[in-house]
Amino acid sequence: MRCPKCGTISFDWVRQCEKCGKDLTDLAGVLGLDAEASEEVDWFSMPDQPNQVDEARPGDAPSPPDLSAIDVSDLVAPPAGNAAGEADPEIDADEVARIAGDEMLSRTLDRVIQQEA
């Protein structure tokens, strides 16, 4: 779950944001995470009858919550481009080769690297 106040992501069973302390009980209810187990499950017991299968019938399961209102835009990588969102200009290979071969630039960069080391 994501805290609606500060945006911290937490596990579904957490009912209070660890960062800001906001109560997440209502959010858990909206997401359908407030249901308590109706019975304890024994993962190591064998079924009473061989090949026992619980058959689900249409309408038995609750309808899933509407998640369309949840903002997930910050979970998507930003589009390529500069900080202003504009596309980067094309890189000219000839210009890169000219700059890479610039001896004065190379010496200056070497000096800067030596000074920082």
C-alpha cells in the first residue's frame, strides 16, 4: 500500500504508516485488505477425502475493488529527455569525433581529474 499522506510504500498488513504515522485502515478497506481469515488454515493437514476439491461457484467471490482512482504515475519512468521534458537533440557523430580528438580538451580534463584525486 502507498500512504496517501507521504507516499511511503508499506506492506498490506501494516495499518499505520511507519514514516508519518497516518492510519491506513480506511485505505486497506478500500483496497479490500481488511478481511480477516474466517478460519485457521493448517497447511500440513491432508484432506478428509482423496482428491477433495472446493468448487467455486459464480458469485461466491466478492467483486474486486475499483483501483482506477489510484495514482501510479510516480511508478513509471519519466520519458527520455532533459529536465524540462524536451527531447534531447540528436548527437552528431562527426562532432563527437572532433571533440574526442581535441588535444587541449583532453589535457584540461586530465588536469581536472588529477586535481580531484
